[in-house]
Amino acid sequence: MKVSRIAAAGAVSGIAVLALSAPAFAHVSVQPEGAAAKGGYAVVDFKVPNERDNASTTKLEVNFPTDHPLASVMPQPVPGWKAVVTKGKPAKPLESHGKQITEVVTKVTWTADGKGVEPGYFQKFPVSIGALPEDADQLVFKAIQTYSNKEVVRWIEVPQEGQDEPDTPAPVLKLSAAEDDAHGGSGSSDAKAEDTGADAQNTAADTSSSDSGSGDGSDTTARVLGIVGIVVGAAGVAYGVLAGRRRNSGTAA
């Protein structure tokens, strides 16, 4: 009996833990594809799970941070969804590649053309963003999720360090340390490639010179041996002629 009661209590506790932790795994979130380095560009995915059993997610609205406006925002086409980009003037002057930016993206809204995100499924919405701020450790994107039954869930509460996660947390993108080359470091790779190519050419040239030297030595040796052969041959012929004359003289006597 005691064992059965303990097992039952454990099962109830486990269900309670799952029920309490479920919202943490079901909210709208944002994750980078690779690194999201300060001062660079990145592709991020807004992940939208469906939390309802009797309705589909038919609309997602993502508001971009106004304290760190982004000059470049380009959503990737998602089959079955229409994306609308809303722009506005930045609250403070913004410059990119030496040019003054007078307009930034303030919001991207995706609306389903068909069924949307059905119960038991999730959908990713990729967006290319940049340049990421150099004076911030994270970016907060407030999102609004709309269901087919007209229910609206606002994921707008900003998580605070050292506190419990709010019931409807806003998606937060963590930024990594700045890289030497914010656009991917292709310049250093090209330089290494050029150095490698130059080394290869120098090695080939040295090898060619070495081969040429070996060929000249072989030709000289062959010539010397040829001359020696001719001399030896001539000496042999001369010796044969003299020997023949001596035999002929002896016979005549």
C-alpha cells in the first residue's frame, strides 16, 4: 500500500511539473541561424508553436526594437503566408556604411493564406537583420499571436535577470561578441588563399629549377661519356690497323 501511494504521489507531482513548465516551451521565441555577433548581420528564426487544440495560428506580428533600430530587415518567403513590412522614421539618427538612414523597419506581419499553424505543429519565420548594435547584449522583439478563433496572445513581457520568467515573455535575441570581420571574414580567407597560392608557385618554381639543373648535369655526363667512347673506339681502330701491319710485315719476311 505504501509503495502504491508513493508511486501515485510521484505521478501527480510529475504531471504538475509538466503542467507548470509547459508554457516555457510553448511561447513565441527567436533564435539565430549560426551567430548573431554585435555589429554584424544575421538570419534569425521566429518560432511560433500552436498552443491551442481547437484553433490554428493565422497571424503573427513582430515589433522590432526602437531603442536599437535595424537598418536592414528582409523576411524570407514562407509558403502559405504573406509578409508585410512596416517602416517608420528612427527615433535617433542612424548611419549604415557611411549613409544616413531615414527609414527603418518597425514591424513585420505574417498572415496565413490557408490553414496557418494547425494544432500540434509549429512554424518558423526567417528574417535577415542587421547591422546588429555594438552597444547591446540582446534585442527584444515583442510579438502578437492571433488564432483562427480570434483569440490574441501578446508576447510582450520583457524577462528580467534574476526573476522568474513571465507568463507571456517577449522573444529575446542574445548577441555574441563582435567578430573581426562582421560580414564573414572572407578577406582574411582570401589573403590566406593568396599566400598559399604564392607558396605553391614558389615551390613549383624551385622544383622546376632543380629539375632543370639535374637535366643539365645528365646532358653533360652523357656528352663526356660519348666523347670518351669515341676516343676509345678510335684508339681501338688504330691499334687494330698497326697490329695488322706488323703481321703482314712478319709474313713477308
